[in-house]
Amino acid sequence: MTLENFLLDLLEDPVDHQPLLYLSDQNVLYNPRRRVAYEVRDSIPVLLPDESRTVSDAEHEQFTKDPSARQTGTKP
């Protein structure tokens, strides 16, 4: 299940307060600057720094080049 656009417009990384990439196929919110991924469980983003995971170089490439990735935090 994908996240609502309204929610995606508001989401940002809890540490650097910048936009994330939402990869609905992976159920992940990804911060390419910090190279950390946050899981989306049952349509609920788990944006807890302690629950994030570090992303490998291969995953980083995959996530940042995914044409279906949507940037969050697009609304002021």
C-alpha cells in the first residue's frame, strides 16, 4: 500500500530536516545525503533514527536512479 500524497508532501528526514525519496515498491523512505533508509510498515513511515538502516553503495545507486521514486517535502 502506498502513502498518501498529502503525507508525502509533509515528510522530511528527522535528523537533517530535508526531503526524502519515497520508493513505494521497496516500502522505503530514503535520505541520499545521509545514505539511510527508513522502513514504511503498513503504510506508516517509521522515521525514528534508531530504526533507520545504512544503505550500501549498490542500494544507493538503485534508489537514486529509480524513475518511480518520489521526493517528499514538496509543500512549504
